[in-house]
Amino acid sequence: MRIGVSGPTFYDFFVEHGHPSPWPAIGEGDCVPLSRTSAESLEHTRNWINQCLSQHEKCRLDEPSFLPTRVLDLGAPQSSLDAPIKLIEPESGTEDPYVCLSHCWGHNGQTLTTTTDNILDRKTSIPLDSLPPLFKDVVQITRRLGYQYLWIDSLCILQNSEKDWEWEACRMATVYSNAIFTIAALSASCSQECLSYHDENERRKLGLDSLERFGYQESSITVAGADSNSSKVYVRAEIPHVSGPVYNHQAENWPLLTRGWAYQERRLSGRILKFSKRELLWECSEHKICQCTDSQPPSLYKLWYNKAMKIKGSWHDSIGIQWRQMVIEYTALELTQNSDRLPAFRGIARQMSRFFPCGYLDGIWEGPTLIPDLMWMRSYNFEPGPPRPTHRFHWPSWSWASVDGPIDYYSFRDDPDFVQPMIDIIDCCSAYNPIDERYPLCGWIRVAAHMEARTWRVQIGTGEFWKDARRGGHYLFPRRQPFGARAEDDVELNNSMVHHDYDWSAESIDQISESTVLHLAKIAIVFHDLREEERECALLLRKKPGREDTYQRVGLVHVGIRPWRGAQPPRLKWEEQKTEITIL
């Protein structure tokens, strides 16, 4: 039973398993230790691990668990909890279980790292007192659970070696998926914080000081039931849980879940031990469980992944849909370096490549999903982003990685009943391919498409945005976008039809003004079954100077083919013959 008290605080009431409840509304529950690193909490963890290793068929590893290139050696299981550790480079093919850490680096630059300058010192000895609090906690937890090897990215990858970083980033899928389990520090915003907070601080936060039982989050009270028999009822402040994507205003409880790199770490890990502010959580391919509730089914992604593994080797519509769902969730998260947009998703691309009968192109796939993948657009829920970023790897304009911030897709479906492709893919080349590790200088696609016959120019308006109070004022929904497009015969594409990929007005090499000439290339006809409406979808392009048939994507356009609710859509004039063009 959950009861709200003054303000937003809620309290849970329950009886222990097997004990009578005074009222039907009060169900059974588990008492939760205050400390996530206590002996009782770790006993929970051992039980979860042992049950998964011995009973879960879906959680068995597909390949041997070879140690990564570098790993922290914590010493034999009987080693002292405070004994020094060291960095080792095991021989290739060394098979031993190891634990991974998923954590926030933080913005203060205080994360302990290994570089070419200090790697010899790291191999000699790393005193435990020299580790930041989070790393020290993780080392001790790993030792107490009986494991000798630990992988932490900042210490096991040479952070000042671009060559080493690129090599290890390509192996990230293998490192996390082959770990015996991953420790996820959900509530630590940087390595200077601990896995478990001090008991006294936690007691004050719970607001139950006068009733607190030592070592636990619950207090017990005696309640007389309807039959006059007394029952012991436990009460605790509600423990927050997360079941879907975590957005920035929720970062206080789960800062790790707002980070882009951590997204693939938890997707790739077969087993995850999560440390939150109030309890431990466990998730594997067969179930997820926390200290306060019973076992539940695994996440939707793991359910889908288990299903996809059964149809391995054959194509299924849900594969493309799942890919686009992950891209939507991932792009809403934060990255310290914009150039990590694709590298931080590379491990997922490697894992998913087993399901795609085609090549990988900078965030999209050749083959059955190519057309829907190309129909990405910036999310409705956020204001137009900054200029298209420029860095060493300038991702192709046709890839969602070429823009910052969250994206969405105009169509989720792959099947021809909903998406009719109108463009022919002639050839393509990736700018940076994590599947076969090629490194061309730039990415491009060569297509044959029906081009809109008229000349289009930018239609500039005013942008107005309003805050949605239901989301705490953190999300902006566009009431009117600042740009549209107008043809030479004054036919307009208004703001509801034009989705610009970035802020066209910002000063940059990609700035677009009223004098900029735009071109439309039809990509698909999309059928919306709920609205019973067909719409033409086109890439909005501008020509690259000095190159006759070469273009850059700047937005996405969709226009109704027939009147809908009495509104007559603008008529687009497509050339009868397809034109071959290259999009960079």
C-alpha cells in the first residue's frame, strides 16, 4: 500500500513474506538495507548471480569470456580488501571471468586515467587510496563477490592515444557483452562519489529518524487488524524506480542514465548490477529484480533481443523498428564530445549487424531499412538545434549523426504496405564504418530520384516556442517553426511540412539565407493508417558549390497527396525522369 503525505513524499506499507496482513490493501514486501554495500546487500547480489549462471538458459554467453586487452588485476580472492591493484595486459585468448564498470566521468576532469606517460606505473602498482571513491568501492565490491579482474574504461584504455582509443572503441561490444556482469553506478555523477551513501545522511533523507531500525530503510509499527490480531507492518519512504528513458530533469536520481556512452554499455551487457541511491537492482536476459520487489520480466529491449536471436539469419520487420527506437532513445542523451555521436553507438551497431543482411552506413543500414532510416528528422519536442557540427569526422549530411540533439523518424515502418520507396540507391560509401573498420575521407550516397521541377528558396518567419508544464518546463514544443520554403510560382511549404536539420540562421559554413536555393528529391510515399492519408516524403537539399550533381541534406519535407479534412495540400511538380545525384 502506498500513502502520500505532505508534499510529493509517498510511503510504502507492507508485511514480510509469509506473515498475515491486517488489511487487504497492505501486501507483502522486502526490507531493504540502508547500505548497498552491506553484507546483506551483497548476499542478495550473490544469489542473483548464482541463479542466473546456473538456471538462465538465455543468459549463457555465445562465446568464451576472453579477457580484454588490458584489465585491472585485483589479486587472488583471498586478498585484503585494501591491497593494491595493478593494470595487466594478458596474453591474447586468456579465458577468465571479469567485471565491467559503467560510470559517469563527470565534467570536472577528475576521473583517474591511464596514459602512455603513466602506464608503466599502473602496471607496477595502483594503491587503493589513490583511487577516487567510486573506483575504490567498485574494486572492493568486486573482491567481495569473488572476482579477480575488473575493466574500467578510463584505466584500461590509453586516454592520450588516438590509435589505442579507436581500437578499443571498436571492441566495446565484445568487452561488455562478454563480461560476467557489469556494475552500473546509476546515482554517481562522477568518480568522486561513492556507490553507497553514509547511513546517517540516508536516514535524514528518508524522514523517518524517530522510527528507523538500525541498518534498514524501514520502520516497523504494530497494527490491529479486523480480527483484533496484531500484525507487524513496515513503512518506508517510496523508493523511486525508472522503467523508460531518463531525461535531464530526472538526472538527480539516475545521472548515468542520461549519458550517451552509458546507453550502449547497458544495452550490450548481458547482466547488470545497478547501484541506485536507495537499493540494488539486477537485470539479465530472463528477468529484472530489485531489493524491494519481486522478480519482473526483463526490459523490452532484452525481450526483443531474445526473440531476434531465435530468428537469427532471417529478416524481420521488427529489427528495423527496434534499431530506430534505439536511435531515438540514444540521441536524446548527453555526450561531452559531439564527435562521439557515432563512436558511442558503435558497439550496438556491431551487435545488431548479425541481424541485418546488409552493410552499415554511419547510423543507417543498407537494404530493407534504408528508406525509413533516411527519413529521420529532428525531434518535435526540442527547439531547433545548433549549426551542423564540424569536427575531425564530419559525418555525412544524410546521417542523423551529422546533427546534435534528439531525432525522430517520419515513419517507423519498413513494410511496403506503409512505405513505398521512390528512390533508387545506386552506390554508397561510409565516412566511418565500425563494422569493417574502413576509414574513407567522406561518406556519400549516389541515388536516382525524382526531383521537384521548380526552384525553391527559404521562407523566413518567426519562431515561437512554449513550455509544456507537464514536463516541468524542460521541453519546448514548436508552435511555429522559423523556416519554410517558397517556390518560384509562390507555392509555399509551411512550417508543418518542413523539418530543418539544424538552425539554418546560425553563422556557419552551413548557414542558409533567403537567397539560398533549395531542391527536393522524392524519397518515399508514406501511408498513415490512423489518418488514412498518403504523404510524399522528400529530402530537402542544397547544391554543393562548384559540383553540378552533388548535394547536401538540410532537412526533410512531407506533403499530403490528397485533401485532408478539407485542406488542399500544395501540389508538387516532380520531374518524370529520375536524376542521378550524389548526397554528401
